[in-house]
Amino acid sequence: MFSASDLRKGLKILIDGEPHIIVDFEFSKPGKGQALYRCKLKNMITGSQFSNTYRSNDKFEKADLEERKMQYLYNQGDEYHFMDTENYEQLFLTGEQMGDNVNYLVDNMEVQVLFFGPRPIDISLPIFVNLTVTQADPWARGDTSGTDTKPVTVETGYQLQVPPFVEEGDKIQIDTRSGDYVTRVKE
Amino acid sequence: MLDFKGLQLRAALLRLIRRFFHQQGFLEVDTPVRQPVLLPESNILPINSGSWFLQTSPEQCMKRILARNRVNIFQICPCFRADERGSRHLEEFTMLEWYRIDGDYVDLMDDCETLLRYLKESLIIQTEFSDTIAGSCFGTMTVESGWERVTVAEAFAKWGSMSLAAALESDRFDELVSIEIEPHLGLHAPTFLCDYPASCASLARLKKDDISLAERFELYIAGMELANGFSELTDADEQRLRFEEELDRIEQREGVRPVMPNKFLEDLKSLEPAAGIAFGFDRLVMLLLSADLINQVVSFSPDDFE
């Protein structure tokens, strides 16, 4: 059990039988009044968000969440298939559940799949992934137009801005939290 | 962690506040931070220090000094409140507190106006601070005149999604003040929210013409609560009854009944009419530095140690 004073951004709690993550949190306390714990919560299954204000004596159940290491196999239509690397069990998540994660997913990538009870609800990727650039405009040397980035496409179809020296066939590191270019990777 | 300019501003403010109160004939006092018994307030959680407590406010000691010595007093000191951590809350923060003999809450509102005007005028002419102050909401706000005084009932009628009576009835008073009313207060000029329901002012005197209300106010600037002041309750018997109620609430929650501050109640018997106010020093620095987080305006915040 959690009490209201445990509430903070990122905490996962059970509300009406479903896991919720606190995406925004503000402690407030007017004058000599009661402490108020104002939360914006996101349902981790449906993605829907709502705000609620809790009091000091409110209690919360911990969401029964577990992460398992799995390998990405392939996608078929809207289904993204993964395999448990220990017991070879297979399962899939939908495109909606995957969200932006599809931008960084390549075959055989190891990810953490989040389970609510027996049910897979989300995945988390490594913070940094290396992807191959499949399309890039050549860099016009001596270009002094002032732009210091250009758009490229990587093997997953994801487009992002990179420094001008990045070329087709290069491997680049991307931060999956922001989707931003980090560095060029030498193989 | 505060940069050099921030440290300079804090130091300048401390110096100016002391000068202001000295000029007005107030005596500066320094009372113990660690105390064996606290004034019971069920909404404020103390931090233990051995079998004693760190003060949640200097109120107890300052009122005992006031009762024994008829003199206006002030203090700038650290206060500690458990589990208060947010953009405007730290578990350890700095409080400016002052008490006026023969005064009431209206005198304290006047004090606030005079003090903040003095601080603005004094700081804006110092070259190292003038740009910072001029660019802050405190700098652009009219503090020279036109301060607003709004009663709690008026505020509920204007901005509340329910009436004051309904909010009290459903135990949502604090929630509505915090979410629906506070954001509107002190946007053009500093605003006093005054005349709180009697149930929200355990240490305050009730209004003579309406005992459902207490002579208590809060000062707001830019939607932020800066100070809480009231005419002191000087009836020791009435104060004991109110403390019993607070102790009941604490006992219900904690399973342990804290000790009644008997020496305080004893001294309260000799307290003449007076008024006192607690002013959040760090929040004033937040306004002057246009900071969103209280963490940013203290020399060291808890994050600086982790």
C-alpha cells in the first residue's frame, strides 16, 4: 500500500482495478489547511488521462506490474510479436500499445515487456538504439546557409534531424526517450 | 543551489527586513528551534528530533514572549514541516514572523503593504538588483497602491464552483481555495483574502459582529500564498477547547495523543490584544527572482545533497 505522501511523478498505482501512472504531480497546501496531492494520471492500459486531487489519509494499492526481457520477432499488420528469451513463449502487442516505440524497433532487439498480471500492456526500449540510415540527402560541402541539421530516414522508416555529415548507410545512435540523434556510430 | 546573485539578494532582503522592523521599534528575538511540545495543529506534521520536535513555527515561543513583555517583536528563523515537498514547499523553510501588541489583523495588512513597498523601493535602486526586480512580476505589479482585500465569502461567490457553506459542508474548503480561488489572487496588485471561517483558524480571534468568521487573512501575490496573519485569540479557556479538538484529530490519525502545551496556555492568560503574522521568506525570494520552484531560491535544497 502507498499513502498520499508517497505519491510522486512516475509512481504506478491501482485505480478501479487498472494500473495508472502519475504523469504530473503537484503538492499544495493552502494556509493552515489540508495537504492536497494533485495528480494527473494515465491509465497504463487505455492511455486515457484524468486529474484527481487526493488527501493525506487516502491509500493506494500497488499495481501488480512485472517486466520481462523479450526479443522482438516481427510484425504482422497491427500485431507486434515478441518472444520470451527464457521460456520461448510468444505474444504480441498492438500498434496502439506500442505507440512511438515502433520508430526504434528492429528484428531481434531485446526489450522489456511490461505485464499487468498475465497481460502485456507496454514495452520499454533500451535508452539508446543504433539504427542504419536508409535515406539521406548528400551534404553540400561549403554550404553556409546556416542550417546545421538535415532530415534523414532510418531503417524503421522513422525520420529525424541529424548533423549534415551523416550519410546513407551510416549507423546512428538515437535516444528513444526523446527520439533525438545522439552520435554517429563507427562499426 | 543558489548562484552568487541569488545569495546576494537573499542577504539584501534579510538586511532590509531587519532594518525595516528595527526602524519601526520592533525587538528581534531568537527562540529555540527544538521544542518538547508544540501547539497542536492537525494539518501540520512535525519532524521529530529525539523525543522532542523541530518547530513547525516560532508562534509558541513568540507569543509567550509577547505575553510576558509588552513589546512588538519579530524573528526570521527556519521552520520544519514533515512531508511538505512541492514547487512551493520545502520541509525546511525560512519564516519571517512578527507580532504587534494592541494591533489586530487590519494593522498587519497595513504592515505588509508598508514592508513590501519599502523592500521594492530599496532594492530597485541598487544596481545589482534593479533589472532582476524590474523584470519580475513583483516589479511590474503595483505595490504602491490599490492592494485588494477580498473576503473568503466573496471569493467563493466569484470563483468557486460551489458556495462557501457547501464547500465547508463537504470538507472541500482547502481544495477549492487551492485549485479554484488562489490562481485569481494578486494578479494585478497584491491581494488579501480575509475573514476565514471560524473552523479554519484555530489560534485566531473571532469577529465581534459575526462569530462564524475569524479575523484571519492570507496575502497573495501572483496566485501564490505569501503570508498568514490574524488577530490573536487571547482567551486561554477557549484556546484550550480548540486545542483539545486538534488533539482529538491528531490522536484519531496517529493513535497517540500529543501533550497539551500547558505553559503556553498559562502565559496566554496574560496576553493583551495582539496580532501576529507568518510570512514565507523563501516565497518572497521566488517572486523577486521569478523562480517557479522554491528549490531554486534556497542556498541548498534537499536535491543538492542527493
